[in-house]
Amino acid sequence: MILGKVVGTVVSTQKDEGLEGYKLLIVQSVDMEVKLIPSYVIAADAIGAGVDEIVFVVTGSSARLTANTKNKPVDAAVVGIVDSLEVGGKIVFRKCPERSEQAKV
């Protein structure tokens, strides 16, 4: 799996009919501190992710195993939106800060 940030979308008016109706996302890889890495993948969105979200992507034959991408011509699929990321016992990413933290600001 690839951990990445959705940085854009791809619009294609002419494509294989197996891709009709799919939102295609540009996902830039991130490291375990959620810092951007200069590596990108175009992935079919299987779950409704959006720009600026941290997601995980499956590639290869695994990308064709989701309910939405089964037997479709995809090589990468967004299969999850990350709520939080803990590495070595430390939270390095949290999608929504806790309310208590917001109250202190």
C-alpha cells in the first residue's frame, strides 16, 4: 500500500468505457511524518476521497479487488481515508484536531 496526499484530479472526456464514472485522483506519496515525497500515482477513487486528504492506495492486481473496481482497467485505487497516523507511539497526523485543542486556541 501507498500512503499519500490527494493533490489533484484528472479529467478525461475520452477513456475506456470501464473507467466511465470514476473520479481519478492524483496522489503524491508521503513519508511516515506525512511529508510529501516526489512520487505520484493516478488512482481510481473507490471511496469518495477528496483533495488534501491523506489516503492509502493499493496498486497492481489488488486495485481490481474492491467492490467498485472489480474487473475494471485500473492499476491503482484509493481504498481508505486516514483519520490518524501513529508511528512509534507518537501521533504524527490527525485529520480532525481534538475539540479540547481547538478550545485552547
